[in-house]
Amino acid sequence: MANFLSTNSRTRRVGVGVGVLALALGASVLGAGAASAGTESAGNYTFTRTVDNANPDVGDVITYTTLAQNSGSIGSIAAFTESHDACLTFVPGSAKVTKLHILGGTTTTVETPTLTPTTLTVSGRGWLNNYDNDVTMTTSYTVSESCAPGAVLNSGLSIRALGFGWWGGPGNRTFANIGPSVTVLDSEPTDSTDPEGGGTGSLGSATGSLGSMDGGTGSLGSVSGIFGSN
């Protein structure tokens, strides 16, 4: 059993590293709007936070995902608290936790968080978190008009984990700058077209002549016109 747990722990740690690397590469390749990630470790625990849009416009909804992984055999998460910029507005009903239920297996439930202008807390009796069972929280926010274009919005995470000490749990920990960071884009229109118009049009000239009659000649002068600009 000891050897199995040790191998499993190494595998999980490698998996976490690869996942974070993939997210980082995705952000650099995709550019604006790409996902971004931040990660911290404590004891046997690794906490990874991602955001689905690292470069939103004002009015966009962004979703954070917090993943708790434990390479040990025993542990649980009792609470997540995330901190965020005050210009982000929580989307009601978006706080969800995916965890193992004794009956029903792994399920996702909508949670009722405790809110302040800059924090959100979701708590339970202790969600099992070990090498077989991750715990994941997702939350969504609207980027409000008070978020200044170009502003970099940072985020933090505090956790309360049961099963500390020889179980390898971190107890109560705060990672103030775990991220990921979000940069608000300038949502002002950049269309250079004059909204008032300014187009021009022309009506080509038309000419004609009347042939001679009884030795007389006559001509119909040219007619031309130009439509001015509006």
C-alpha cells in the first residue's frame, strides 16, 4: 500500500504540473481572451486557479475555477474563500462545488456563498480530498463599468482544510496573490467611419446632338450634375 500511494502521489504531482503548463502555453498562443492559471502548494495539497477569459471587456462574464488536489490518502476541504477586485459583481447561482458524496458519487451542487464586496466564501462540513478525489469550485463575475480599461485585477485564495499534521493537510492557509490576474480591455469602439456620413456621388454627363434639318444645325448641350456630399 505504501508503494502504491507513493507512486500515485508522484503521478498526481506530475499531472498537476503538466496541466498548469498546458494552460500557460494556451494563454501565450491564444492571446487575448485565453485562459490563465495560478497555483500554490501546501503540505500534500496543490491549489490551482484558472479563469476562462484573462482579457475581458467591460460587461463580460468571467468564470474562475479553483481546483484542490491532495496527493495523500486522507484529507478534506472545509471552506474556500476567494478575494477579488470590488469592480467584479458576483453572478447569482454561479457558485458551484464538485465533490464526492457518500451517496451518489461525485456530483456538482449550487452553493449559497457568504459575500462581501471583495470576497466570496463557500463552506461545508468537509469535502473529501485525497489522491482519488479532487474538490472543485467555480464562480462567475460580471466585469462592471467601474473596472477601468487597462486595469489588472488580481485574486487570492484562502482555504480551510481538515486533516492536517501527519495527514499532510495545510490547515488554514491564505495565498493572497495566487491569481490568476485579469486585464480589462478598452471596450470603446474603434470604427473610424464617420457616423455622420460624408460619402460622395456623381451623376455623369449626358450629351446629345440634333442633326441638321433643311440645312440648319442644332445641338443639345451637355447636361451634367453632381450630387454633393451628405
